[in-house]
Amino acid sequence: MNIVKYRKIFFTFSILMLVVALFSIFTYGLNLGTDFTGGTLVEVQYTGNRPAVEEIKAKIDTLNLGSVSLQTVGDKGLTIKTKDITTEEKQALYKALSLDEKSPFTQERYSQIGPALGKELSNKGLIAIALVVILIIIYVAFAFRQVSSHYMKSWKYGVAAIVALVHDITISAGAMALLGHFYGAEADALFLTALLTILGLSVNDTIVVFDRIRENLHRHSANDFATVAGISINETYIRSINTTLTIIITLVAMFFFGPESTKFFSAILLVGMTVGTYSSIFVASNLLVTWEAWQRGNQPVKIKK
């Protein structure tokens, strides 16, 4: 399979996915949860049949709590997200949820996060992602410092890896925007965890391919960089796909049989893992090939030992 030869096709497909993702993000935006915006989260489980959500919503609207989000959990559960509420408002909310004690329930979860704490979590999340990106560039530049290609300095491997990661994160965020718009999924702390997990797993696959390129630059020194990259991708892509499939099987099981609270977390990981494997095989290394060809003016060049 000559992946390098058809790299323009793979680049085009990536661009299309990015366009859809960016359109979703800028059109629908991320449905930020209380972890980032602050507010109150209540999860209840009805002991009998759960009342109609419309009926509960109409009852809650009489309390003047502002914007209230209701989401069903299983057959009898319900999650309510609203602004910060006082003790009196909490009691009134519980009375509304029980429809004046006609529908008893038990409290499964109750949490309050202030706006300041939500903003702090957002800032720390962005800092964590930025640090991951910087450390990856430094690590790759150091690990590939002895790479033998005259045209491909070690830091360029780091830049290619980061471009692939931005590709993965953007598409994953676009998927969350779509899930938020159509299914009410909220970008919360679990979403941030999913992004960081995608970063780690995706860069691992990319490093495996890059490392094989480094080895083959010595083994196949008579070939040009594009040929060596193609050989390296062919030697590693089956391993990357098989590794990802084992994770995807676990995530599919989590999505269908896991708790409702982790369903969207599993969905984002599924998207991120799939796209991450794609970028490791079809994007990152092909970026290096394209960069190297552009620098030498598309003239064949032998690899220096």
C-alpha cells in the first residue's frame, strides 16, 4: 500500500473533516457543563415510574431558576443542571421534581461549582494542553536529534506531530459540538480528560512511525526520504490499527453497557482514537514527506548517513 504516493487524497480527506469540525464548533459551539460555567448539578432516581420530562420541566419553570437543563438517565433517572441555588431553592426544586411528593425519588448525586472554580478549571485545562504540546515538541526534538536526513531536522518531527495532534483535537471537539447540539452532550471535566487521553495515545502512534523512519534512514540510505517514509509506514500501520482496535472494542462496550454518565466520554474517545490512528498513519509522516519535498524543490535527494 503506497500511502505516501496518495498523500494528497489523505490530506484532502483531513481538510474536509476539519472543515466540518470547525463549522460545528463555530456554529453550535461547545455546550459547556457546570464544571466550566459553574452551577448546580442534581441527579435523581425515581422509585416508581419516572414522570414525563415535560411535566417536570413545567413544574420547575414556576420556580424562576433561570435556564434549567434536564437529561434522562436510563429508565428512571434524571439529571438537572441549573445555576447556583440556595438551600430554599434546593428544597423547592426537590418538591418540583417529586411533583408535590406524588413521584418519590432518591438523590444519586448533588454538586455545586462556583463560577470562579469553573473558570479556574477551564484555565488549568488549557494550560495542561499547552504544556503537553510544548513537552511533545521538546521530547521529539531530543529523541530524534541524531536523525540522518539533511533536510529533516529533529524539531520538524515535533512540529509534524503537533500538527497531527491539532488535527485530532479539532475533529474531536467538533464531534462534541455536534453531540451537544443534537443530543445535549455537555463538555465537562470528562471531556477535558478525553482530550488529554487522545493527545497521549495519538502521539504514541505517531512516535512509533517516526521512530521506524529514523531506523530506516540508516537501513535504506540509498533511497530518498519519501521512499524511506513509505517503507516505514507500511511496516507500522498494521500494528497501529491492531492496537487501536483493542481500545475501540473496550470503548464500544463502555458506550453501550457503561453508565449513562460516561456515554459521551466514550463517544469522544472513540472519535479521537479513530482519528488519531488515521493521522498517525496518513497525516503526520506525509507532512514530513511534503515538507522535505518542498525544501529541495521536488528534486530527488539521497539520504545522508
